[in-house]
Amino acid sequence: MENKELLRKRVDELAARVGGNVAEGSDNLVLTVNSQYIIETLEAAKTFDGIPCDFLHDLAGFDAKDHFEVVYQLRSWSGPQKLRIKAIVDRDNPVIDSATRVWGGANFWEREAYDMFGIVFKGHPNLKRIYLWDDFEGFPLRKDYVTEPAEVRNITRVRTDNE
Amino acid sequence: MGEASTEELIVNLGPQHPSMHGVFRMVVHLDGEIVTKVEPKMGYLHRGIEKLAESRTYQQFIPYTDRLDYLASPCNNLAYVQTVEKLMELEIPERAEYLRVIFAELARIASHMVFISSAALDIAGWTTWGYPFRDRERILDLFEMSTGSRMTTNSMRIGGVQNDVPPEFWPALQSFLEDLPDMLEEYYGIYLGNEIAMGRMKHIGILSPETIKDLSLTGPVIRASGFDYDVRKAEPYGIYDRFDFKVPVLNGCDTYDRNMIRLYEIEESGKIIRQAMENIPDGPVMAKVPKLIKVPAGEVYHRVENPKGELGFYIVSDGTQKPVRIRIRTGTFTNLQSLNKVLIGNTVQDLIVIFASFDAVLGEVDK
């Protein structure tokens, strides 16, 4: 219980510094910040005094219709603390600093978020599509990505007489 | 003698290569026989599961999770249904909880058995290949008699499990557990205790603790590098806090220990199943859940310990029947980031052995 209060205190301090917003999620604390403060936020969370959230467990893109979010799930190698950090990214100009300088493990996940949402991670060592082919058009996990209806997708073929 | 330098050679390994365990592809840069750079290429098995999820209801998505790590599908089911249940704050019957643990641990054993077979095959251990596959067949038979399917079991539901196991399940499971120690003895004798295997794998492919922390690696791979970290202990889910088991840890950091750790994990899974068998209560296996599930608006992240690393689901719901976003964090995909660290400086024949020790399953890598 003490841990939770300490984490809350540290997150509140951090939120005040970077102009973030703290909310109590159903499973853990959620800290929402603007994209320009993300590196400062992650570095601070990684080295929280007494309660470090030093394990980047997941990084994912999210389309909130009017903006994008990059969601970081933090855990710890040594304790039960959990924290979710959300960075708000502009939809028209989706650029955010790459977390690879804080955690090298963000590499593939950021490439995946770029592949699926078109979020550009500044400073990423190798920002290329990871699953889809290089000249694929569009970003499939965006909500405005249009998938063709099943009738169009299914290639139907009628047998000719001699087949 | 002066140092001879050779021209850089670029070799394309995979996607159709027997040692790539599926359709993984690596572009390997070589200086003579020494690996200087590795570029992993993935996506040959990409099915867009995360996108498909957005147009399916919560129940309809369960079979898709089978196809992530298809060698241990009950473990994936478990992760997904528990995430949805966490979001719905649903209590599930005791008997279902125990059945889930039994299934997940059986799947872990089956997955590790395939690992031992395929890893042995990569160093030409043709004899070893047959033994774990023979024993895994008994687990698949258990799955078949209780779910009707051998590999993609689709056994769990939101609120419980599909159905109770038939009466003949228990004696078959009992006899499997009785034979388990002998099986492990056999695998050790024929593969890991073998001098040739030791010579091929010891002190090769060193994975340092700093790399693990930096790259967020998980699973048996890190427990072979001295990390005492297992979600079943660190953040227990379901009823795992009721069982008495150890988290095996080895300190070799090398390919041999990454193989060896699987034998210990099979042993511990056997212990968990034995305890679950003894303590399983009678009762229903399904909670009262409406036919059409509407998950309350919100978001949740849940992770479980899968045979190949940690599997995490991040689900965002807007209160309707279909999810807004399902994000899947898979273990192998993340673990493969370390290839560039462990493979550099090794020879080509060692590359195959080291890659095998990561137990990559491409269903999980490519989603």
C-alpha cells in the first residue's frame, strides 16, 4: 500500500514538471503528457527515487480519432509498481521523439507503430516498415483506413466451359 | 602472419530455410565465417490480427489468439480471456480456474518439448527429435479428448472454459505425470547430457543482463541469464499464487543454459499440474455470462508468462460489443531484438544454434 502512495507522489511531481495529467485507471495509474515531453517523462519514470519503473513492457500506437497516442506500459524488474504513460501526438503531424535512447527495446515496437499508424519516431536508428512491404500505401490501424468490402476483396472466378 | 581481410559476404537466410523455425528471414553480413551484422526481416506470416480484432466481437476473437503462439494455444487463450474478464470485473468458477491452469501448464510442457526437438535437430540430433514429439503426442491427446482439437484448442471462454473434461482425462493425465520424470531423464541423456551437444552450445551466444534490461527481454531466455523473473511470481494472475513451485534460474547466460532451463521448467509445470489435480473442486465451469458481451468502457493491460516470453494484451473498450483496439505484446517478437547483440562475432554454424535457443514461433512474431 505504501508503494502505491509513493508512486502516486512521484508521478504527481513528474506531472507538475511536464504539464501532464494523472488519472487513476482501472488497473494502474495513467500519466498523459504532450509528445514533446516524452523523453523527459520516460527518463524520470525510469529513475523514480525508491520506486523505479525501469522495465518498458510494451509500446503501442493508438488512434483516438482526433489525435494519436503512443502508450507506454511500464513495470519494474524489482517491484510490483505499474504505470502507463500516454503521449499525445498530433494527427496532422504525427512526430514524437524515439524512446530507443532510453530503452533499446523500443526499437521493433516503434517500427510497428510506424508501420500501422504512420507515427514518425524522431531519432530512431532504422525507421522502416516492419511487417508490411515497403511500398504499401496507407496505415492500416488508423480508424480512417478504408478496407474494401468482402465482395470486392474476394476474387471470384467463374469456370469456363472447357475447364 | 599479417591479418587477412576478406570481402564482406551477404547471406540471406530464410524465409524458406529449415533452421528458421517458420518463415523468419535474416540477412546476415559475414566476414569470412564470422557474423558482423544481422538484419531480421519479418512479416511473412503477418495476418493483421490486431486489425481483425476491431471488426469482431469479444468472443469471436478468442480463436484468433490460438494462432499467435500456435504451439501453446491455451496459454494465449488464457491471456486474452483474463484481460477481458479484468475489464468486466468478472468472477469465474473455481473449477474453471483450475482447468485453465492445467491446460496452460500442459501447453507449456508441450511447447518446451517441441523446442527440445527442434533445437536438437538444428545440431543434427535426429534421434532426439523423435522422443519429445512422441511424448507431446500424449498431451495433444489430452487436449483432443477435452476440447476436440489438438493444437488450436480454443478451449477457454470469457467466464470460464468451454466444457468440463471427460472422466477418462484424469487417469490419462495421471499416467502422463508419472512418466514425466523418466521423459526428462531421457531428454537429458540423449541430448543435453551429450558431450557433442555441450561442445556445440556451452559458452556460445552470451546474453548479458544489461542487454536483457535494455531490450525488455522476457521468458526462459532471461532466466537462463540469472534473472529470477517470472510473471507467475512477480504479478500472479488467476490462481497461480496458490501453487507451490520454484522459478528455475541458471547463470550460464549461454545457449546451453537456454536449452537446459526448459527441462527445469517442464519439471516445475509438472508440479503445478499435480497440485491442481489434487485440489480441483467440483462445480460449474462457466460463469453466468450473457450471450452478447458488452464490455464496460475503459482500458486494461494484462500480461501472462507464456512458454516463449511474456504475452501482454492491451484492450481499449468503448462500451460496445466490439473492441476499439486490441494490442498484443508478444514474447518472441521482443526477444528477437537481441539477435544483433548475441550473434555478432559468432560463426555461421553457431548462429543456427543460438537462434534455435530463442525458440521463435513465427505466429507470435508476425501476428
